Amino acid sequence: MALVVLSATAVRMPALNLSTLIPLAVVVGVVYLLQRNGLQVWHAIVCLVLGVVLSGTFVGPQISSFLSQLSGGFLH
């Protein structure tokens, strides 16, 4: 029986870079601070679900471009 080792290139996984980690770190930090000040888990789940639903509507690309302009292009 042969042992198969999968590398990142074999699986075609994108490499993590700084431009993807910065927004993630900001979101995690904000959620942590909100949770310390009274955010409950179900509030975060509802916001996440509503954000996913909103991004799937016709307003999603406009929100994305607006947030990209606010961040100076780091979100695109």
C-alpha cells in the first residue's frame, strides 16, 4: 500500500497571504470585543447568515466595491 502525500499544488489550494489575513484578523478582533461587551453567540450567527443572504442579492457587488474603497483596495 502506497502512502500518498498531497501538497498544496496537488490540491490547488490558494496560498494564504497578508491581504486575506488582515480582514479576517479585524473581523475576529471586532467579534471578540463585542462578545466581551455583551454579544451573544446567536447574535453573531444571525448577523453572519444575514450577511451571506445580503451578499447574494443585487446589492452584494455594490457593498463589496464600497468596502473596497473604504479599505483602500485591501479587500479586493
